[in-house]
Amino acid sequence: MSKDCATLAELGEKQVVRELITRLRPNGVLLDGVGHDAGFADLALSRDEVAVLNTDRSGENLAYKLGLAGPEAVGDLAVSHAVSDVAVAGGDPYLLTVCLLLPQETTLGYAKRLMDGVESAADRWGIAIASGDTKKNASIAIVVTVMGKVKRSQRLSRSGAKAGDLLVVTGQLGTMFTAARAYQTGTEIPAFLQARLKDALVNQHPPIELGLALSRSGVARAGTDISDGLPSAIFDLCKLNRLGASLDVNDVPVAEDVRRFAKSSMEINRESLISANGDWQFLYAIPKENLERAQRIALEFGATLSTVGFFTAGLTIAARGEDGQLRHLNLLENDAFSQVENKNYFEFLASNPPLLGPVL
């Protein structure tokens, strides 16, 4: 029997760790390589630089559960999502640590392929894997900590937005949610959408390079990733900055062919598409006078920026719908600790909950 088919329980922790770390390629950042109690990184911060840190926990992603990708996608997802928060803050990702929490019946082959995905994602953004841990757990989980560095003057937090600043979104929203519902419900996907929807599930890659460029340029006053849905991100920025906001639902970027498919084949409304998480885009507060420069930067990366509203001095968070009336914006968000109506967030959104409340 191949060693890769052996379970972690059969091999034991030390052997598993040896098998995994010997697969990692050497890099010039770690002074003594891997395999020690701690990693020694050749990391020099100047007086004008600060460290940026983030830790994220993820599990097996939907693409793997649906059989659309192997364990590599699970590892890639874990790193990509941890890097997202660092990049939107302006941090150039530099190091990561990874903790694998695995059931004892997991095979060595699975663990190796998962780590291949971790290393592939790390290579994508030039990040060194500094250290990690492997422990037994009831279910598969990966905890990734990413460290980056940013010039003090270029750091971009969630605070700093001002009344009149524009709400600006990168990319398009709703594609991953549409793909998830289509595959989960067995809905037939048109040939022209198949590759795009599958890619939205398998490769959930945040716009890291664009985020770093926007931070370095100084065009934005605040930013956050849209990890729990656009409404949640807007409420987060408004609460932290003690501002209100006015969103125009019609300006939120959703691919028209994706919207038509979601509506005609699964009866999912546009409001649910723009409320979904999963596409892992960024939301910024950008002064009007900086918008044109921000758009030029986005073009350099083949990306798009969409103005979807603006911040207001009052505390009311509102949205203008297709009927043109300004209404209260309902807080729809993916919550890790609770379900709505005994449904997970995607199931909840598929029921088309109202995004817009009473008329103002």
C-alpha cells in the first residue's frame, strides 16, 4: 500500500509532520529553514514600516465538497482568505504560519495535497511559510496566520471614512453564490457560464495586487473585504466611522448574464446576489476627487471599480432600489455563530429575503 494511503493515526504525528515539511521548497526568507520550534525570518522593518497581522480559520470549501476540485483547493482557500484582510489594509504579505487540524482517519495523501495548495497560494504572492502545527481534530480545519508589512503612512484601516466619500466596490458580486446554488440544486448551467461559475467556486482569489496598489497610492480613506456580504461591510464601516450611507442597488456590480441565469433558472433576485459573500471583493471609502485616479489604477490590473453610493453625515443607512425610492437598508450578513430561520446564509439568501426596508 502506498504511504499516501495510510491514515494519520497509522503514521503518527511526528512522521506526518516530517512528510509534510520535506515537501516545502526552500526560500531565502527563513534563516534556518523549517522544522524548528519556531521560524527565524530575515524580516527588517524600517522606522516608517509597521507589521500587519491576520489569522483566519477555514475548512473544506464547497468546491471540494462538490467534487469540483481536490484538497489543493482547500489549502489555497485557507491562505487566500487570510491574505485578504492583510492586503486590503495595505499590508504586503510576507510570512505565514499554518495549523492543520485533521481527523485521525485523514490520509497522508490528502494532507500532502492540502499543503500543496497552501504552498501554491503562498508562492502566488511571494509569501514564505515560516512554521506551523498539526493536530487531531473532529473535522478538517486550517488556521492560517499571515504577516505583512506596510509603510505607516499607507496603512488602510476600516476607520477614516468621511461624509461625502464614495462607496466603491471592486470586481463583481453574486457569481460564487449563483454557482453554489446551481451546483447544490442540480440546476443545468448554460455552456457559456459553466467555466466561469466553476472558477468562482474553485478559485476564490481576492484582488490582492489591486488592494496593495490602492493602498500605496493613498486614494482611499478606509477599506474592508466583503467576506460577510456587502450590506455587512457597509454597516461595519458606518458603525466604526459614526456615519450613515446611501447605497444605490442598481449600481452594485453584478454580471448581467449571471443575474439572468440566477433569476430565470433559480428565481434568485438581484438583491440576494449583491448580499452574498463568497466573491471576496473589497469595499473602499474614496473621496470624489480621487475616484478617477483609483479607476486608472484598477485598469492597470485589468480590474474594475464601481461606485455604489456614498457616506452621509447622519447615521441612517439607506438604499435606493429599482423603484427609485430611498428605503432603510436591512442588515443581511453571514454570521459564523448563528443561522437565520434554521438555514445557512446561502440557503437563507435563496429565499430572497428583503434587502430594503420601509421607505424613508
